[in-house]
Amino acid sequence: MLGTIISAIVVGLIIGALARLVMPGNQGIGVIMTIVLGFLGSLIGSWLCYQFGYSNSNGGWKVIPFIVGIVVAVVLIAIYVRLTGGKKAGV
């Protein structure tokens, strides 16, 4: 259970960080929100892939859900920055 939670946080951080690298400019959001939006992007991206019939019949690393997760995270970060104005915490 604890390993699953730690894995979800690490994947969220990776997806969120890659999404922020893809986006132009400074988004002005913190690490915690990057993890949360990355995790949500990963979750929604994986769900969308499987809803459209994706199957990893060969096994191995699931690249398509990972890429779709990054795209969804970019959209979520853009929405978050638009709604909050990209204000940094504590400023």
C-alpha cells in the first residue's frame, strides 16, 4: 500500500515536471501542485487510453498512456494557471 502511494507520487512528479517543461514560459506553480496535476494527468490519461481500447499485449513499459498523461497534465496546468493567475505560494 505504501509502495503504491509513493509510486503514484513519483509518477505524478515526473509527469508534472515533463508537462511543465513542454509548456512555454514560467507557470508560477509550486512543487506540490505540480505533483497533484501530474498525478491527475497520469490518472486521466491512462483512463482515456483504456477507454479508447488501448492494450499493452506485448508487456513492458506502457508508453502511450505515459505520453497521453503528459498531454493531459499540460492541459490541467494551463487551466490551473488560467484560473489562479499563476501566483506563487507565499507571494
